[in-house]
Amino acid sequence: DVVMTQTPVSLSVSLGGQTSISCRSSQSLVHSDGNTYLYWYLQKPGQSPQLLIYKVSNRFSGVPDRFSGSGSGTDFTLKISRVEPEDLGVYYCYQGTHYLTFGSGTKLEIK
Amino acid sequence: EVLLQQSGAELVRPGSSVKISCKASGYTFTDYYMHWVKQRPEQGLVWIGRINPANGNTVYAEKFKSKATLTADKSSNTAYMQLSSLTSEDTATYFCTNSGDWGQGVMVTVSS
């Protein structure tokens, strides 16, 4: 199974600040079709996860441009700029190249 | 608008089975895999498996191969997951997702 290692476990960020989350996979996430199926989700307290980024760097419908994804191969990053109160929750990376596995999550708190 | 409407919470006895549903609307049901994900209280997300609604083909995570059975009904755009031989370890919220959209989750509580 592909192991997704997500860091840090938690973050505390000031409103208006910027932060990033790292996700590393135990093997390359480049699919034989040429796509890289790396996603980022946010799960707000008491809610279902919501998709933020798909295929490394594409923002899902309605996701503000404060969220950006980057990376390739085995190393990926989610950046959040101009942090707002509604950004709090747990962020997960997730790969869909080799079936599916999730990272362990990063809890974002607002200072 | 895409909607994945899941069935209601379940309270079940140890050793029994439960079948939960996920009704899809707002998109072509057969165009996307339906995945199922488990989340125990205060824990992370664990992938259970997926079904291709177009042909019924399934793939399961190793640890769920004898626990979960996924099916789909194209006529009603509904995916199902049956969990068998339930124990307290199965107490969790179960989500369906087509990767982009998620159901609201079903809380399954296993208790005598």
C-alpha cells in the first residue's frame, strides 16, 4: 500500500497569515495515464470532508484562490494564504493513483 | 447540484450486519467510482473500497475484504455497503464519495 506521510500534525496560524502543509508518498503518484491523482481535503468540525484541490494543483469548484497546491512525484504541498476563520479544521492529502490512501491529517487552528 | 444522500444512523448488535445506502443525484452515476471511507471518532479517514457503478466491479482495501461488501443499483443511482460480523471496532461514521463530492456520513454504533 502507498503510505502518505503528512506534516505537520497541527498548525496554529494568525488570521491573515500564510501556512503550508506537506504530504509525501512512499512511491510515485504518477499514474500510467500521465496524471497525478493527489488531492487535498478539508474536514471542518462535525462535517464531511470537502474537496479543495484535485490532481495536485487544480482548485475544485468554489474554492478560493487562497488555496494552492503544488508538487510532483512523491512530494506535495498545500499552501493557504490570507488565513480566514473558516479555514480551521483538519486537512488531509489523499492519493488515488494506487487505489486510495489518506494522509493522517493536519489540524489547523487559528491563533 | 451534486448530492450524495446517505441513509440514517444505525444502532446494531455485535455479530450482526448492517447495510447502508448512498443515493446519488446531479451527475451521471455510472461515470464515477463510488468510494467508501471509514472514520472512527476523533480519528482520520480510512479507505474501505470502491465500486464501479457501470459494471459492479469492486476493489477493497485488504483489511476490509472480509468486512465490507459494496454493491450498486444503476436503476436507482444508489450505492450500498454491507458490513458484516460487526464489533465495537466497527463503530464509526461511514462516508460515500465520488472523490469530489461526499455524503453526509452514516454513524454506525455497535452495542449490545
